[in-house]
Amino acid sequence: MAGLIVWKNQEIDRLKRDMDRLLARFWDDFCIPPFPRVIGESVPMELLETEDTVLFRAEIPDIAPDDLEILVTEDRLTVKGDTTVDRVTEGEGYERRERRYGFFSRTIQLPCKVLTEDVKATYKDGVLSIVLPKCKAESSRGIKIKVS
């Protein structure tokens, strides 16, 4: 049943991406975006697995750590964020103002179960790093059967 839910979520995500692209193309023709852009697809992310941990890294510049939300279950990692950047450059006789805003949400299926209580996250120089310790494999035990 879990495979069906994952498949359904993937199909819904694909449909949402297609609709976002369609609306973005439509509104780009008018040069006025009606909603904040979703920046989730442009956030470079990587997931590395070692013997004892799963390492997650994402480049998310121009966002305050308080604007990041990280949710971890035994087999999923969700990273959400909301950013607003307002830059003003002033010179002799001119002022240049740039604004960028958007949000992202990314849910990743982890390759194994992790210990949620021992997860550690750091954010430095625009890079979010999350260390997720793996659950120890349960050892198997042999049982002798008495034949009567």
C-alpha cells in the first residue's frame, strides 16, 4: 500500500510541476507573475549514503535559518523554505532595486530508516547540511524447534 501512496504523490507532484510551467509560460508573456515563483526545482540538492548515516546537502542562498522548516520521519525528509530578498543599489543620480521572492518544498524518500531523534542540521554560507543516522539493522536469531 505504501508503494501506491508514493506513486500517487509522484504523479500529483508531476501534475503540479506541469501546471506551474504552463502558468509561468502564460504569465511570462505578460511580464507580470500573479503568484510568487516556486524555487524548489532550482534548489540543487544531493543525498549521500555512508555506512552509518545519510547525508543531505542543499544550496539555499539568501534565506534566513528561521525561514527553513525541516521535517523528518523514519523514511522521509521534507525541507521547506520561504525567501524574500530586497536589494537596493544606490549610485550618483540613480537607485536600483531588485526583489526576489518565492518558496520551495521538497520531500525526499530516504534510502533506509533513520533515527529521527538524532538528526543534526547546520546552515552555513547558504548550504544546508543534514546528517541522518541510520537505524541499526535488527539481528536475526535462530530458533530450534523441538519435534515431539
